[in-house]
Amino acid sequence: MPTERKSIHGQWSNRFAFILAATGSAVGLGNIWKFPYIAGENGGGAFVLVYLLCIAVIGIPIMMAEVLIGRRGRQSPINTMRTLAYEENASRHWHLLGWAGVVGGFLILSYYSVIAGWALAYVFRAGSGLFTGLTADGVQSIFSNLVDEPERLLAWHTIFMVMTMIIVARGVRSGLERAVRLLMPLLFVLLLLLVGYAWNSGAFHQGLDFLFQPDFSELTANGVLIAMGHAFFTLSLGMGAIMVYGSYLPDNASIAKTSIAVSLMDTLVALLAGMAIFPIVFANGLEPGAGPGLIFQTLPIAFGHMDGGAFFGMLFFVLLVFAAWTSAISLIEPAVAWMVENLGMTRIFASVTAGFTTWLVGLLTVFSFNIWSDLKPLAMIPVFAESTIFDLLDYLTANIMLPLGGLLIAVFAAWQMKRESSVDELAMGDGFFYRSWRILVRYITPVAVVIVFLNAIGII
Ligand code: PFF
């Protein structure tokens, strides 16, 4: 029996709407911008294999745990954790996990929005035909022109944050549900088109080999941590985004099936992005390890040389902006839901407050690509010798906060909640599937996360 609780923020119209929203949260810059560039920096195949393994063994079970907790609590993650900790006789400190998620969400969105701003800027650059016929060098200089200018980055960052605030202010069932329904499939089709272009680039095999042929000598302990961190990042796990979306999930929807569907779609999009990008990288003699600018320095070459490239390029970046947008709203929804519940704010006021705070923190990232690009605050630590503020923010959130948050979510769902509660909420009986899930979240995921952490800091 599910609890009788109802969310004061509303509910998705049905299970399909939840899948769309959760997929909207999961599929974003993480898949198309981040996955290719970190796979490129960490040597390709072996990294991709570890990432896929993490999705299957850690990501899917934790997503189920997060949705299950969210739906049972039906409030913002902070209040959900407080209520469930009380009901399950666990320590009241568990609500701090909700707080960690709120802080993580602000930090991630602060740089996420700056990168989404690049995508926005590229909508206009592509649409005006700027890329037509350009070589790799030309495309690179367009990218440098953008990121070297703090004012430009600031303007795009501001526009993207305003877009995010508007949607969050409108609430759970705004036009977004409808927009995602149309845009996600379109993004998929466009990625297929790009893979088709990459197929003919002359380096398709080289690209695929890079992505799928594991060479373990290329993989470092830090690389394994980055792969695991990315599994959390790409599935939006470990900070309450999926938990808060789960709190709007209708009672009769299957948590297992929806979580698996979302994870599969997310993974597919990332792999397609990789398959589109790496052949273009190799065909044009570019560096797979070029860093955060990778897709902005490769895909325009493809658009610049295909028929109708200005149109397709513009469409692609529009869709990328939408993918980022649907993720961004899930990053501040936990904070906004909490402000509405506890501070009595209206949704509009809460969204503006959260959005403005994030915008301010985002300035750190804006400047770390230009006026502060030489600032390496943790240069005394060897792994961070080259890391800018943006790199550090990304590392702290994706590789430390999210896995740690995910670990604690697993511990709560599997060790603190009574067995009956999870059997009840997952509603898939007490047979093989439930037991496998429970073994995974009880033992396998926590141990795996801890081992990867210890390995990365050199203890094992
Ligand atoms: N999953 C999003 C992406 O891959 O772009 C990013 C993200 C959204 C991370 C929400 C974390 C989160 F809570």
C-alpha cells in the first residue's frame, strides 16, 4: 500500500510524463557535451566500459532507490528525508542529505548554465551560416572568440538562467511536459543524422575503435572515479533531482520499469553523441582530449560541410539548449520545492531567489574561462595542477558530491528503511527482481563507490 500522501506541488499526468521529465533531466549537456570530452580526455574505450558498468550496476539501482524515496515522501528532498527518517526510526540527521543536494544543485547549475550559454550562442552562429566551409582552425577561433570574452559569456549565462527561472516558476505541469514530448525524439533523430555524417567522414572506424576498444593502459584510478561520477551526473543521481521528480510520480507507475527506461535512453544518447563526434575529431586531425570545448570545435566542422548545414546546425544547437533546459530545471527544483514548503514563498519568488543565487555563483565559471583562466587554486595537489575554478567545481560536484549523495541514498533505502516499506513502494513483489535490487543497493553499490573513492585517493 502506498502512503496516502499527496504532493502540494502537483503530480505528473501519468507514468509516461514522468519518464519524459526524468529523461529530460537525465539527457542534457552531460550526454552530448561532457561525455565525449571526458571520454576523450581519459583515453576512450576502457573509460567508456567502466562508465557503462557503473550505469548498470550502480546507476539503475540507485535511481530506483531515489524514486522510491521521493514517491514515499512526496515533498522536497529535505522534507522527504526528514519525514521518512522519522517514520523509519532513523536519525533525524538524514535531512542533511537533502541539504547537500540543494547545495550540489546550485553548484552544478552555476556552471551548467554557462555551458548551456555556449550552446545558445552557437544557435545564432550556426544559423547565420558562420561555419560554412570552415576548417578546424576557423572553427577553433570562433570558439575562442566566444569564451575569451567575459561579457559575452555573462550575457548568454544570464539569458539561460532567466529561461530556467521562467519554467521553474510555472511549475510541474507547465508547457514543459509538452515541449519535451516533441523535442526529445527530434534530438534523437538529429543525432542519428550526425552519426550518418560521421559514417561518411572517412574515420568512422577509428572513431568507433576509440570509443569501444578498451585499452586499459589508458585508464587511471582518477579516470575510474570520473567515469563513476559521470554515471551519477548523467542520470541526475545523488542530489535529489530524481527524488523530487519521483515525488510527483503517480502511485501506480512501476519504479523499476521507468528507471530502466530512463537509463537506457540516456545511455543511448551519450553513445550516439560519441559516435557522431569522434569520427569527426579523427577525420580532421583534432585532439580527442581537447577538453570542454570539444563538441563546439568539432560539430561545426560537420555542419559547415553538409548540405543544409546552417539549418541543421541551428536545429542541433536549439535542441541541445532544450536538453540543457530540461536538466537545469531539475537542478533547482529541490531548492524551490523546499522554499515553497518551508518559507511560504510563492513558486515565482522561490524560483527567482534560487535562480539569482545560482547566477551569482555562475560568475566564477564565466571568469574561469578568460580573466581567471590562469588561476589554478589547488595547484599544489598534483591531480588539480591544471584545474581552473570551473574544473574544480565540476570535479567536486560530479566526482565527489554526487557519488557520496548516491551512496547515502543507497544506504538509507537499503539499511534504514524497513524492508516492508521498500517492497511496498516498489510494488514488484518480493521475488527475484526485488531481491536482486536489494542486494545491489545494500552491498554492491556502497562497496563499489567506496572502493572507487579509496582507489582514486591512492589508499588502495
Ligand atoms: N543529467 C544532466 C546531464 O546529463 O546533463 C545533468 C544533471 C541534472 C545532473 C540534474 C544532476 C542533476 F541532479
